[in-house]
Amino acid sequence: MNMTPPAYKDEQDGLVANGHDPEARAEPRRVILTATTPGSISERLLHALRLEFPWCDVERVSRVDAACTAFAHPVALILVDAQLMKAVEEASAALSRQHPQAIAALIEVDDHKPVSSINEVLASRVIRGVLPMNLGLDAWLAVIRLMLCGGEYYPPRMLRAFAERHSLPIGPRTRLPHGRENDITELTAREMQILEMVSRGLQNKTIAAEFRLSEHTVKIHLHNIISKLGAHNRTEAAARFRYFQERSVPSSSGEY
């Protein structure tokens, strides 16, 4: 499996990144913290995180109380084993106080048979997403990137089960509680084309030339794309596109 991280340019934030060149990304170091029981996340995946996000330190603890301490850099993302969710809820105040900038996500080994229900996750005081471990590596890293950008992710299977239990209509445009399902199918054909080019790191000027549009029109399209997806910026929108693109291709293996 190709583990080479993509390069991209974020014109709004003025950031240029390449997974093999930490100096090319002009942003402070952050920490990805995993609070996991033995065997929940492999050393191979931790190594993949370090390769994909070289501006992040990847730290690992086995107890929630060990996560409620200061690290060398601000914690941006906390990945929590589903088995530790109760402990995380009990320590929610301490975690929020110690890591105010962090997003916490629940690790589920298999989103077909999750340990936690979406009801529990939505009611959580600290959890803001779910990270399935049965994804292909590229899709898995795309979800991590989305979360590092401040986005939330909930597996479609868990959301669908929630909709069925609550008798909500299920369809390609189903809207679930809190607007947490941002459907990429709402984009027009032109918006999809532009988002695909943004995901490849192309600048507005290049995109405008490709479609014979003005840069102003491209910016309007990007504004609409970001609004429809509920993203914070073009980087997050591109990360969502890459995830959906990878998710549509069946993985040859769910093993890591």
C-alpha cells in the first residue's frame, strides 16, 4: 500500500506541506495522543502517523489519568480506546482543562460491530468523532487528517443504525442530528471538479485556467463547497474529499 503522504498548498492559511519535509510546513508542533489498551493500535500504524504528520509528536499512554498531564507540545488530537470511554467521561473536566485545543475521537476496532453506540458518542462530554480501525490505510490517515483540521467523523454504518432506531428517513441526503453528516453528494458537478483539483494541491489560478473561469468565480465555488460540507477551510474540505474517494474503493484488507 502506498504510504507516501500527499503534498498540498492552502492558500487561505498560507501553508505549504509535504509529508517528507517538516520544514515546509509553517505551523507549530502538535501532539497526537493515543490512550489505548494493548493491541488496539499497532506500532505499524503509529509509524504511519509519524510519516504522514511529521510536524506531530505521537505519544501513547495506556491509562486515561496518564493523558491528563502536560506534554512537550499542545495536544491536537486524542485517540481513545472504546474500552476506556467510561474513564474518559469521568476525566472529561481534567482532559478539557489540560488540553483545551484537543479533539477527542473514539477508536472502534470494527464499525460493523462497535463497542459503543452512536447515542453514547453523541451524548459524550468530550468525544467528538469515531475512528474505525477496519479502514484501508489511506482512508484511515485521511480521517486523522480531517480530525487534525478540526473536523468530526462518524462512520456511516453507525449513523445508519442510529437513523433506523429512531425511525429517521434513510437516503443519500439523510440529515442526522447536529448536522454531523456532511454529504459530499450535495456538491454540483463543477464543485466536485474544483474540489478534486484542490485535493491535488492546485492553486486557484491553475484551477481557473483549467476551467476557463476567473479566480473570483473559483473562490465563490470554494466558499460554497466549504459551506455545504460544513468544513472550516479548503484544507478540511480537501481532506473530506480524499476520505470519501478512498472510502469508495474497497480495501483489500482490514488488517494492520
